[in-house]
Amino acid sequence: MQNAIEISKLNKTYKAAGKKAEAKVALKDIDLNIPKGSIFGLLGPNGAGKSTTINILAGLVLKTSGGVKIWDLDIDEKPRNAKAAIGIVPQEINFDPFFTPRQLLDIQAGLYGVPKNERRTEELLKMVELADKGDSYSRALSGGMKRRLMVAKALAHSPPILVLDEPTAGVDVELRQMLWENVRRLNDEGVTIVLTTHYLEEAEELCDRIAIINHGEIVANEEKETLLARIDNKEIRFRLADEIVDVPNGLEKFNAAKEGRRTLVMRYSPQDQCVGEIIDILQKAKLEICDISTDESDLEDVFLQLTRAA
């Protein structure tokens, strides 16, 4: 088995709510393979189909057509086994506030049939830094603590796949860093991670493969480095010793533009053009360079290009 999740020709259409309402097509022939042991990013604008896809995996939404396998288990043929192979951390907080974290994790493990002597309650509380809050009422926890408890709850039955749906939405920087560390640790232990997020720097930092969904269709599904290479442009700034009036001749092909009185900004493709050529032109124009800085395209540039095109 090479893939933790295999999705083929997946469609979902929500029926019209009233006589005048139209049916809503949420997913259109989605094909998606998530490699075993990867940290996989599923990105897209609001309403693109991310949550529908995750809810189908979780068994909360019925697909219209298509095939889905979780850990090589068909969700139609073996729904219970398939659900046991995946842990979902939803966007919403959804546990009973009158139970303690320790009780919640024990109950969750029990629901999946984990014997008492095999439960990881204390280990999970320690992992999400809630060991000292194990016997407090969950309603008394802060928002960040509740978010951490949701991660522990999804791991109570030791699933080989963990889906994190916007796990750091509305949390502070310190908690975000802690969640990132836990994600990396779990992945090092062999857990396949599926991450949806609106923080593109988070996906760029963590994921090794990324798919972008827009209007219910997959518009990209590639290794992160391959995806970033789609926009092979660099922005380079030259801060000069003296003020300049006009852009020197010869820099037109680099889309050169003045920025302030002493700075020139240019964009070029490292594959097709050499920065040494720019420096030669500046030197021939007798312009002394004080400083050079560059800015490469990032995942946000790729995301916007692909979603706007669609």
C-alpha cells in the first residue's frame, strides 16, 4: 500500500432546499492520492470543497458518487474499519464541557474499542501539555487548551491518519508553534497528516505535498517544491549610492522600476536570465551598488495565480 487515502472520481451534489433553489455541486470528479507517511496540504478558498471532502472521509457526509479508500479500506464496504483508521480534528470545538480532559480521552478510546490497558490517555495529555489540567472541567479550559484537547481526542484510538481542519485558526503564535512541533513529531512516528489551512506559510513550512482545490475541482496536486517552481520569478532590489533620475537603458527586459530615489526593483527568471547581466548594466551606467536584496515567489503567489485563473 503506497497511499494512505485514495479518492477517485468523487462527486458531491447537495440537493436543492426548496422548489426555487438550485442543487449545489460541491465536488466534481475529484481524484486525489495522499501518500502514506506524508504531510499533505489541502488548500483552497472558502467554499472550495475542502470541508466537504473531509466530512466524506469522516463519514459525516454521504458522497454522491465515486470511490474512497482510507488505509486501503473502502468506506462503502468497510465503513467502521475505515473510520477507525482516521482521526479528525474539526474546526469547531465539539466535546461535552462537563467532562474532564482525562474522562473525554477515556470515553473516546472506549468508543473505538480500545482496551483500558492499551489507552494512551496520560501520554496524550502530556503530549498536548494538558497533564496538569487532566481533572479540570473542560469548560474551564482556555480556547487554546480546548484546541489542544481536540488534537488529543482525535489521537485517542491511535489512527494511522490524522486530519487537521484549520487547526490553528484563531490561536496565538506560541500555540501554533506547539501544534507544528506535535505535527512533525507525529509524522516522524509514521502518522500520515492531512492539513487544511488558510495560513499559507503554515502549509509551506510543514507540507511536503500540496493539492489546491477550487470550485470543487483539483487545480494542482504536486510536490511542494514543484508547485513553488511554477512561478519561477525573483524580485531583486538594488540600493544605489546616488539618486537616479531614469532607469538605465538595457534594463527594460527585467521590468525595472524606480522605488524611491535610490532604489531599482527588477523581476527576472533565474532559469532564463542572469543577475550578473543586471550588475554589468548598472556598472556601465557608472552606478555604485550599496546593497542587494531578493524576494522569491512563495506559496501565496502560486495559490493566488491558480485560484484566480480558475
